Amino acid sequence: MAKLDRLSRDVHFISGLMAHKVPFVVAELGPDVDPFVLHLFAALAEKERALISTRTRQALSAAKARGVALGNPKLHVARKGAVEAVKAEAERYAANVLPIIREAQKAGASTLRQIAEALNARGIPTARGGQWYAQSVANILERA
């Protein structure tokens, strides 16, 4: 890799790689770098990680103090849209599988478990690709 900190900013991780003789080459240090130098650069990378974290926290605090809205100000809109999309997909799947459930009922499947067994026997997966159980059939029938 180009720089050691691209691999990790954790001295323990780097020294673990070295202890287990995992081969790696750091371009900026060359192929024949001394293990001591690798440890020094790993320690510097770890210190830089701590400094980056501190600077980031300070910058976010300063921005918050200036009144800047942190995060996604429209997160509630995005979440609502995601929930609606999931519900719409569930409704669509239920509408597609309901006629097959009705066929199983006409063929004599009278319990939720029997309907689930009929769907599994036909190789029809649930919306998530799994097997049917009585409760998953009940969930579809509730949407009908």
C-alpha cells in the first residue's frame, strides 16, 4: 500500500501482522524497512487518528454552536418514504400470492399450516425467499 495508515491506524493491528509474518510492503517506506521504523510509523498513524477525531469533534461542536443543523435535516422524510416503500412492496407481494393461497384453499387446505405446506410444496418462496409458516400465511391473509 502507499502509506501505512491506509492499512490501519492501530499499532496493535500492525504489530500483530508483523508478529504473524504477514507480508506487506509500504511504498513510502520501501520493501526493506526495519520493523522498528514500521512500529514508529504505526504509532504516528495511531496518534494522527486521535488528532483527527478530536478535530472533527471540535469542528462539529463549533458548527452546532453557530446554529448549523447537523445530520440529515430531512431524515424524517426519508424514513417515512422508506416505510411506505416497504409497505407498498409487501402489498404487491401479497396481491401476487393471494390467488395461489385461494387455489390451495379450494384444493382442500383448510388451516394456515396446510396452506403453508401447499405453498412450500409448490416451491413458492416467501417475500424474503424463505419457507412458508402458518404465521406468514396469516400475514398475507390479513393484508387481503
